[in-house]
Amino acid sequence: MLIMFDCDGVLVDSEIIAAQVDSEHLAEIGFKITPEDVIRRFVGLTSDGIAEIIQAEIGKPLPPEFLAEQDAELNRRLAAEVEAVPGVLEMLDILEGPRCVCSNSSTERLRLTMERTGIWDKFAPNIWSAGEVGDRRTKPDPNVYIYGMEQFRCAPRDAIVVEDSVFGVTAAHAAGARVIGFTGGQHAWVGLADLLTAAGAETVTNKLSDIPKIVEAFAVWDGIDG
């Protein structure tokens, strides 16, 4: 089976850093939101997607330099601080079969975080940014997962996706893949597992060490839609 991973919050513990940066920069323009609320509302979306929501709520465009400055600060913080999600290297060393990364992050940011944490070479060249492949639609659109399956000539029911956000699970489920919800990142909160299940995850775990065992189980279990 093809194993497809989201990156942020699944392989690298970046979502908590991104939420802190978003909260700080939004406060500078008078939009008060805590990092915790950023996580609950926006994890899984692109910066552009978040900006669209904020602009609709404040009734005016964000300052023209806002996104560029925010991205630059996030890149600086990630380059200095981001770590791998605990257990990721050990999990990848024992996980069998083809695998890839399908993310809303740009290839540039994926390289930054995945090289810093030592996992880029575990997936390259099969690392894809939703905004750069297929029809360039980002999650919750299924584009990047459909694209990934096409590269491996893999039928949807033979693909397993590991996702940490409702938007990501929604995308994977819409692509026809089977989905494992993951709640082991620092940004996870009580109740996230239930939301991932409601969005289409067949099972949820907070330990990457469980992924190989779940993949084995999926291979012999038709699943909730079987």
C-alpha cells in the first residue's frame, strides 16, 4: 500500500511555531487571537487561505506587506527551532512500501523543515506541494492526494494517508484514500481526535510508532466503508 504523509504536524512539529507567529503578526494589525485559537481554526490551511478568512472578518484587505513579512518570520523561526515529531525517524526506518509527502506547504518550506529534521532524504523525490502540482488547489481540495496516487499508479483504496487536521483529512477522504488521524504533535488539543474521525479518519493515534501496525491492519481490513 502507498503511505502518504502530511508534513506539518505529522512529520515535523511546526504547527505550534506557525500558530505563535500568526498570533503575533495578527495582533500587530489589531486582530487579537491566541495561538491556541489559531490552531483550532486554521491548522491545515495555507497562509493565503487564512488571510482570506481574516480579511472577510475585518472587512478590509490585510496590509500589502503582511504575508511576506509573516512568511519571512516563520521561515526564520522554523530554521532555528523546528524539530521532528517524536519517533518519526524510527517509524520511517521500519515502515515498508512506497511513501510520499503531500503538503500545503511550499516546496521551499518543506525542504527547510524536512532537511533540518533529517527526513528529506527519507522521501525525496516524492515530496509534493499542493499549490505546485495538479490543478494547484490546496487542501481541503483533494488535488495533492490525487496527484500523489497518480504518480504511483495507485488506486485510492490502496492508499493510506496520515493527517493531523480536519482540512487534511477532508482532502484525503475526498480523494478516496483511507485515513489515519494523528494527534501526536504539540498543537493537538482535547477533542481533535473526534473531529478527525468525523471528517473521515478510520482510526486515530497519537504515536507515530503505531503507524506501521495500523498499515498492516488496514491491509487485511476492508475498513468502515468496505
